[in-house]
Amino acid sequence: MEQIGQKVPRHPKHPDYVIGYRGPRALLAPRVVQADFNARSNFLYEFGLDIAKQGVDDDLAGRKKLGRRLVFAGCYLLHAQPELRKAAKAYDQERPVPRPGLVLGYRSSLRQLAHNIGRMSFDKVVLFVRQLSALIRQEAEEYVSRNKATVRKALLAAAQFMEMAESQLVLAWRICQPYMP
């Protein structure tokens, strides 16, 4: 039985919101970017694995086209993860002010956050990845003025991989869209 004020997803497996996150969905990507590079790297690793696993599950269930797109998207996200590790290594060498390792408004682990974001409807996942890649690209441009070429290069590479993942997720959404209520 539904309670008053409870969010009801469009699809039981793919809600429109992030389970356990308190705050506007539009602020989720900026809050992930505020975390330190290692935390973001771990998040992308878990997020990429989750998306790729969904692709394998869809492939095994006979949804080959959807499965292929999700596996590609997951792989692109996994390719972005080492780039953030490079940025973390270069960033840590300079001993700047430490950044938080958690996401504001989310009490559980980054692994659980990645899983819950990956379970949203794909149109919402696309918006999240698009916003996250744009914020990382913007952050990379800020390192130009600081003469931090290694960090900038790694962040731009991560953003590029995330944009490729976004394009695969858009194709996955186009496949799923007719079947979503």
C-alpha cells in the first residue's frame, strides 16, 4: 500500500529518483564532483561495473541490442576511472586542501550510490552522466589557469570517456523508451 508522500517510480526496476539520496537530483552530479579524485574514481568504477552488469543481464535475457549498448557504456565509464586516478596522483603531489570523500545528502557508500544511480531510468542516467562529464570538463579548464597540465589532461580524458558512455546510454534509452510506461 502506498503511503502519502512516497515516491512511486514509473517502472519498478527503474525509478526516476536515486534511492537514499536526500536532495534535488540536479545537485547530485555537482556533489559527486565535490568529492576527492579517489572517491570519484571509485564511484566511476562501481558505476561502470553496474551499467556493464545490467548490459550482460539484458544480453542473457535476449535483449542483445540493449545489452551491447549498456556494456559499451559501462566500459567507457570504466575507462574514465584510471584517468581520474592519474588526476588524483598529480593532484596529491601538490598537497592542496583536502576534499571530502563523501557525497552530501547521501549517507551510504559510494558503491551503493553508483548502484542506485545505475538503476534509475536511462533517460535520468543520461542526464546525470551528461552533467557529470560537463562538470569534470569545466573543472579541467580551471586547471589551465593553475598550470596543472597533468591534472587537466587526465580530467579531459575522463570527460571524453564519459561523453562516449553518454552516447551509448542515449542509444540504450531509445531502445527502452517504447516499453516504459
